[in-house]
Amino acid sequence: MKKPTGVVEASDFGRKFGWFIEKDGVVVGDLDYLRWDSWAQFWHQYRVTWRKPEDAVSGPDAWKKSQLVLRNRRYTDVVVKSFMIGAEREEGVIGVRFAYVCAERINRDELA
């Protein structure tokens, strides 16, 4: 049996690979991992980039209303439908909470 490779911790549960932002199965934007906000405990900061200006949404309520989902860039079978978005802190930087890849999913590939 192979031992875990440390990808879970090194990738911060897949967060550092970033996310595709999807609406109705179409990629409309990207989240690029910046940092874990140690002052806010469970929030991770990302730079958001929209594919087209008309796809952009701003603010937590708009994200929820738009029914956007996040698809992990490395583990593309992992789609997160239930997550929280914080208000934009600086231009293009948002906080995200509850978006991660479970350790079992990461290890399934890493131990294969």
C-alpha cells in the first residue's frame, strides 16, 4: 500500500489548484488561489477573473442568485454547489468558504 504523498496538505485540500466558475455547465470565470486569510479563520482569498464582462457578478447575494458552482481545476469531477462568498475586499479579490476537495478524493489519485 502506498503512503499519502502530502498533496492534501500541500494543495490545502485542492484549493491551491483553483476553481472554474460555472453556470449551467459553462465556464464563465476562474478563481486563482491567493492565500488563506488567517484573521478570518476559514476564509480563503482568490482572485476572480470573468471570461466575459457580462458574466461578472458582484457580492454574495448575486453569486447565490446566479446559481454559480465551482469545479476544481485539477479534480474536475469535484463540483462544489454549496459555498459562501464574501464581499470583494480589493479589486477582484474575494473570500471563499466551504470550497475544498476531500482528502479521500485527492488520495484516490495520488495513491493509484
